[in-house]
Amino acid sequence: MSIKAGVVGATGYAGAELVRLLLAHPQAEIAGISSVSFEGKALSEVYPSYQGLCDLVCENQSALAEKCDVVFACLPHGLSENLAKECHDLGKVFIDLGADFRLRAEEEYEEWYGAGFKDKALHGEAVYGLPELYRNEIKGKKLIANPGCYPTSAALGLWPALKQGLIQPQGLVIDSKSGVTGAGRGLSQTTHFPDCNEAFSPYKVAAHRHTPEIEQTLSDAAGTPVKLTFVPHLLPVNRGIVSTMYARLCPGVLEEQLRDAYQAAYGHEPFVRVLPKGETANLRNVKFTNLCDISLHMDERTGTLVVASTIDNMVKGAAGQAVQNMNLAFGLSETEGLQLVPPAF
């Protein structure tokens, strides 16, 4: 099988990472790329590391749907829906790395993104693409909403405990830190080197747009609506996310029960590693991979479960998870093209 793939927004960080992964995928070939900012330029002009590896020229995105089997959209919210409709009408697989299809409830999307759904029927066909939690729904689907990076680390970290009723669904606190690539390639004052280097601070406190996405997934786990406090921070590194989560334990829950629940959920998952007791998740150990490392810590004195969850925001938090979803959509082995070994240092 040779899957013809197109990448819209290939010159952004997530798009460029997708190209890197697809170049090494044994069952896929990149049939076309597009970029509004660099149309007519070769990707290797924008990223010299791709010279001789990917010299494709960025073309208009409208040309990709016709010649590709799968189109990946790495676009800001609000810009994917029309292209998704084109791909849908042509019977092509569309994987959206933006936010357009992540939220099921239109009123939630309106509240957090300031617009409604243009095509409600199209939204009804979308599936949320977090494979470890929604694998059966993703298989064979043609419209997949790739999760956000923060929601991936948070949902994987808390799902088993909520699903098994081991923690209380109220009062959850998620404290996350992301590398600067999470802010995208467009420059802002806070991502200038002098402003973010040797600095560390929260941003969009209790007001980040990933909040309803995290709540949606964790509500599925708990079987009841979940409201939580989410505080992201900008970490002065290129890539990686560390999410530290705090939850009130249900009465009588033992650490052994928690570890059994996480092993049952993830023991056979190729991309989730539940670390042994005494070890702590560290973003260094997941960089450039599609892995999520989870460590569990019990504060018996206060009856609190502390979960640390780490991912590479560009891979498991974006491009790698998108390739994982492509594999599921086309009936390939889920790990195809994603057997990435983390650097030792």
C-alpha cells in the first residue's frame, strides 16, 4: 500500500514535523504540500535541514484534495471546515490538527472560539482522534479531529483513575508546562528569545481554549460532567509537555488499586508507559517520540493523587498522533512509521 498524503500548512511547526514523520513512513508518500505564507517556495528553502530530502514546492491547498488519499490540515481554528468538506465530498480522509472538530457541542465551540459550526452534518461525522481512548471509533473513519497537545497529556494521565471511580471528578487541577513550539511558528512578544529564555510563567490562567476539550474527554471517562481548573505555563525549551495533575482520592483507595487500573488501561499500549513506583515522568525521555510517560504519586497525608504525564507536544501532541490516526483510518499497524527511539541525552 502507498498512501498519498498531503500536508496543508506544511511550513508551520506541526506541518514540518508531519513531513519529517511521513518521509520515514514505509506505507506513505508525500504527494503535495501547501503553505499560504510560502506558496511557490520549496520546503527545503524554509527548512534547510530538508534539502535533498523534501524539496517539494508549496502549492495552493485546493490542489491537494484531488490527488491525495489523506489530507492533514495544520491550520488555525476556523480555517479547516471548508477543506474538510471538499475532502469529504471526494471520499478522502481528512485529519484536522486544528480545533475545528474537537468539540462536540456547538455552544461550547461558540463560547471558546467565537463562532458556530458552518456544517452541522459534517461535524456529526467527525470522531475525536485520541487512539488509546477512542480506537474503535477511529478505525476506518474519514474525518478525524486530532486532539490538542495539552488535552492529550491530561486525558491520558487521568482517564484510568476516573474511569474506575478511584478519584473524585470534582476539584481536579491540571498544571501543565509546554515548550515554545506549542505557541506555533508565528512570533509574539512572549516567544521572543530574550523574553522566554531564563523565564517561566503561567498564561491564560483558567481561560485556555483547551479547557473544554479536556473536560469533554474526562467527562466521558467519569460518566458525569467534569469541570476542572487548567493552568498552562510557557517552558523555555523547544519541545515537550509536562502535565502535573491533582485529584482527590475516593475513600479507601489504595495505591495498588491505582497501579492495577493504569496497567489494565495501558499495559498493552505501544505508546503509553506507566513508570514503576518511585520514578517520575520527565520530558527528556519522550522527546522526538510518540510516547506518553505517566508516573503515579500518592499523597496519603492529604488523600491526593498526583499524576505526572509527559509527551512531546510536536509528536504525540500533534504530528505523531496524526500519523497514528492515519494508520488506524487505513487499517495499518498503529505503530507504522512511529517506532521512534528517544535520545539518551
